[in-house]
Amino acid sequence: MPLLESDAKGVFVISATPFADDGAIDFESLDRAIDFYFDKGADGITILGMMGEAPKLAMAESHEVSARAIARAGNRPVIVGCSAPGLAAIGELGKASMDLGAAGIMVAPPGTLKTDSQIVGYYHDVARALGDGVPIVLQDFPLATNVHVAPEVIGQIVADIPEMVMLKHEDWPGLAKITAIRKAESRGQRRISILCGNGGVFLPEELARGADGAMTGFGYPEMMVSVTALVAQGDMAQAQDIFDAYLPLVRYEQQPGVGLAVRKHVLARRGVIASPMIRPPGRGLSAEAVAEVDRLVSRQELRLKAIG
């Protein structure tokens, strides 16, 4: 499997981790999910992210999920989320995943980092833990990590660490950060790929600012694929029309605390995963929320039929 490079573009879907009703990992549903994402046009897959419930998995389970997903993807790129409180866990899972054929490793900064120099130093430590030549994705998600990484700090990390090839951009508001990074690159800073998260809620604007695509989850990944492709072709109007058609579901999924449950419910309804189970301490949707999501999905299906 080819390694992730700094010119990566398109949509790398953050895969949900399917669980059976008893909380065990459902590997058959994981296979279907990987097939589904690629069938819908994904350029790659990212597993064991925050919305993949990675912190709820034992290390042995993380190894099993990584091995299964990489094998199922074949020669298509899989990025493995290895964020952890300690570098030993990052190194263990990261090296094992790369040996299995992963394209790269995604790491978010731990909440203990308080200064710019600590952030830069941390990614030096991550690069050493993973080893020379292992592509790294910096997950910049301050709403979850409480670590704010300024564009200048990202520039320093990129200058210092050649393995840093991608930014998973999830700052909010963060459009100005994309602009700042691209302006710095126009002045000579090494260019890296920028793929954006946050459920795609700002995807048209992020692409217009210079992002290369999306790295997030959504119950209808084909929307992100279409929007990203159309913007690349210069057809922003059509891209916005398609995005707008899915906006009610995108909006509903952005609710803090229930977004993953919404996504899993939609994936189960579409036959991708067998159960919408959230591993505790998370919880599923209330009956009222299920009814609201089902109504939005039914309206979406009618809308898609109407536009052919």
C-alpha cells in the first residue's frame, strides 16, 4: 500500500467502529463499512479516530481493527489514528499498523500541552516514536483536545519534521487558519495536504480556502465526494447545491454528544452496519431523536429521487 504524501487530495472517510448489541466489535459490519465507503467514492479511510470510539478500545482490539481494515482496503490507503496519552502506545500501534500496510498515522496533541514549544516538541517525540519515514497526520481539533495550534506552530512542525505530511483541520472557527497556512506556503513554507473534519459542516468554504478535501464521517459520504470533486473542477455553484441538499442531516449530526449516534443510526438504516450500538459510556438515540432522524432521512431520499 502506498504511503501518504503531502499532495494527498479527496475524501478520507473517518470510519465508524461497529459494535454488536453486546458491545463486542462487529468485524463483519466493519468489512461492509470499508466496502461502502470506497463504493461511494472515498479516496481513503481513516480508522480509530475520535468518532471511531478509539479511546473505548483495548490495545489488542485496536490492533485487530487496524489489521482487519487494512486487509479489507487492499491497496487503498488507510490512515490509523494512534492518539494516546503516552508515546509507548502510539509507537506500538503505529509501528504495527505500518507493518500491516497502513498509509500513515494520525496523532492529536494531548491536553497537557500548554505552550507552542511543548506542541512542537511533542511532534518531534511522536516522529521518533514512530520511526523515520512514517507519514504523520496532525489532528488539529481544539474543541476536543483543548490544545490550540497556531498556523505559525504548524509551520514550525512542518519545517522540522519531514514526515508531517497532512493536517486534519478541525478548528472552529478555522477558515482563517487554512488561509494563513496556504499564504505561508506561497512564501516558501513546505506544502502539506489539508483535509477537513467537523462532519463536513463547512466543507464548501474550507475547499474554497484551499483545503484539499475532507477527512470526516457522515452518513452520506457520497455528498462529500461529490462536493470535493466539483470544487476541484471549478463548479462551486453545483457543489454548493449538492451540499445544501444534505444540509439538514449535516446540521442534525453536529449536535454535541449525539452526533456519532446519529451517524451510526443512518449507517444502520442504510444497511452498512448491523447495529447502531455505541459502546458505553456513550449512548444511542432517544425514541424522539430516532423519529427526527428518520424523518430527515426520508425527506433526503425523496429529494434525491426528485433530482434523479
